Amino acid sequence: MNDLKDLQMMLRGSIPIILLESYEELRLLQNLTQMCLHEERSLFKWSVTEGMEREDVKLGTLLETESPEDVLRHIKGTSASGVYILLDFHPYLDNPLIVRLLKEIAQSYEDVARTLIFISHALNIPAEIKHLSAKFEMKLPDAGLLKQMIKEEAHRWQENHPRQRLLVDKKAVEDLINHLLGTSSEDARRLIRAAIEYDGAITARDIPEVMKAKYQLLNQGDIISYEYDTAQFSKVAGLENLKKWLKQRQKAFKKAHHNLDSPKGIMLLGVQGCGKSLAAKAVAGLFEVPLLRLDFSALYNKFIGETEKNLTHALNTAETMSPCVLWVDEIEKSLAGDSSDGGVSRRILGTLLTWMAEHQGKVFIVATANDIQALPPELIRKGRLDEVFFVDLPQASARQQILEIHLRQRNQMPSQFEIPALVEATDGFSGAEIEQAVVSALYTSQAEEKKLSQTMLLIEISHTRPLSILMAEKIQALRIWAEDRTVPA
């Protein structure tokens, strides 16, 4: 209720123009109608489809015009005070004539108290009238209001299904409330209703669908991709040090502790093809939270300021989806800019660093990089991220796990092969190169119409020239650099 009191104070505060950025148009209209009735102020509403109508008293259409210029001239010409709601007026705010009319109406407020209220999903107010306006932000529902909404929707469902009993799992209700935080009232109610109507219950099965729907509501630009089912990634081969480090911080990430800061994130540096991307997914699997992948290439826009705006929207989406893991792949390619990019890379870095320092949501960042020396030092210092891990070529035990995983994934029984010999033959191979050797051997098996054999696998392995040989000097230099500066994953 506090946000509505704030809006009421703005209406009483002689502010000529009030800006309401929100998708909850119906909720705002209902609240404004109640306020104006209570204050005994006339309330009018205009839209391009319906013209101008009286809202506090239903008198039908008062002015049949779709022209924003005509409606503003009408408001300017009236001698009666009142509140005028202009719906979706944002497309007209770049018209000099419209801006001038708005300015004249606002400047005459002391003579005739006419309050203009813009309601739209986005409002960029022109500089000429910015000093005559104020922006009001509708607060999103908190846990208490969401719990009340769940009770209301459960009661509604029970009334419509008197012969059935709604099944409610208390733990699922708590999870549902946590995952609905950050959504508008209308969206939250819609998601609650969908969860109940689906199977006449609120259980753990509803949570993934709610999360997917919430993500689809929030992400409109395909800058962030989403994956909820991350449990299987916790079974990634090797990376024992990384897994141990993450398990030590799992509780602190999932539940706040007054003596501990929530873990911020990690950087994964390493040899290409050794599983940095898979490791990023494994973090989400171990924390048992959704995984969001930020695509920096989709951020860039030719218009000044739009790239930073896209990044801010993406980061806000991640924060709203918390708890989650935010994976930024090959981060050095996006932030290691030069003078030719017009300063865009520096501005994005500034936006990212500010968000990393100030965000309140449980968002664990996993940044992967092939060349950490190309990254700005302020990003990788302690305090921004918790640790830098080095993902090296897999050792023998990890290579055995990788071989067994890829054989099983392709319906091959590892027990039918001499795994120790394959492990020895793949010394110096990355995980991706081991996988490709298995795939190539299966192509040979299919072409010769024979069962996959040890010989086929060994032949494909012998034909492969791994990166550890092709780029031996570069990989060795990377290992030497990382030896005293990073933690082995």
C-alpha cells in the first residue's frame, strides 16, 4: 500500500505531469479511479482507440478523437481542473507541436490544476518538459502479497471445483513465492493461476514451468538464453577442486547467513575444448538453480547508448530470475576493446562492474576466457569475483570418465572396451577431442556396417592431432602463466 500512498501524495503535490512506466495498466487505472473518487477530482482517460472518456463517472465518450494534438488542445482549452490519463502516448513525444502543447498545459497549472498522467511500458520524456514532470515507479509485489495472491487463487479454484481437493505442498509454495519475486502483480497472478489449473495442485513439479514462463515474460531480446534443468551437469567429469570449492559455498549461496557474504562468482580460464563451458553448466547443476547465458554479441547496437541499455536490461533480467547462475562465455572478446569501438567496450565494462558491486539478487557469475591477459584487471581482481580457476587438459582419471560418458551417451558399453589403453592413447587430448574421436569411430563403424571396436577407436585417436601438439608453445605458455596465478580446477 505504501506505493499507492506515494502516488496519492504526487497527485496532491501540484505536479503537472506524472509518468507511470508499467505494464499493469488495468491495476493503475483502478487505483487512480479510487484515488480521484476519494479526493473528489474529475478523472478522464484518453486512448487512440476510444478517444476521451470520463472514468470517475461513467458518461460514455466525451471526445471522439484519435488525434493526440486535438485531445491536448481540448485539455488546454478547458477551464475545469482534473486528472487526465493519456494511455500509450510515448510515440507522440518526439513531435515538437505535441511537446509545446504539453509544456503550455503544464505551465498553466497554477491557473487551472490539470494533471497529465502518462501510462506506458516505456516513457522518454523530452528535455523541454522534464522539469515539469515526475516519474512514479509501481513497486513489485513482495512475499507477503504473493502469499495472499496464492491463497486467493487457491480459494477461487476450490470454489470452481467443489468436488475436488486442491493439493498443496508447503515447500513448493515457498519456492513458488521466491521464484515469483520480481514479477508484476498481473504476471504473478497469471503464473499462480496457471500452476494451479494445470493439475489442481501446487507441487515441486510446477516450479520449472513457472520459471520458464517467468523468463519468457522478462526476456524480450534473446540476449539471455535460459536453461532450468541443470541437474545433469553436476556429473561433469573431473574438476574435483572446483566442485569441492562450490560445495563449500552452496549453503551460503542458497540461504543468506549473517556472518557470510553471498558468493559472487568465478572466472574459468583454460585450454580450448577442456570443458570450461561444461564447467559453467556444472556450477548451476551443483547449486541446483537455473542457468542463464549472456550473449555479448547480441548486446551490440549501432545507436549510442543502446548497447549499455541492452546490457542493463539483461542484468536486470538475471537479477529478477535469481537465484541463478549467469554464464558469460569468452568474456575477453567483448570487453577487451580498443579505440576503434568508440569507447563502447569501456562503457559496457563500467556498466558490468557497477552492477557486480551493487546488485542485491543471488546471481552467481561464471565468466569463461581463453586469454585472461586480454581482460581489464579491474574485472578479475578479488572482490569482483571470488576466484580464478584454470581448466587444464584432463588427467588420466578424468579422461577415463570422459570416455565412459561419451560411449554411454551413444549406447556403447564401456565394459566392452579396454578403457586403460584408450586413456593412455588420449594423453594430451582435451575433452572435446576425446568426444570427437568417439564420434569419428562411430562413423567408421556405420560406414563399414560393423560393431564399434577398440581398433576403430585407436585408429581415430592416432589420426587426431590435439591442440596440445598443434599449439604446444602457446598452451605451455598459458600453463606457466596460470601456475602461480590461478587455482587448478
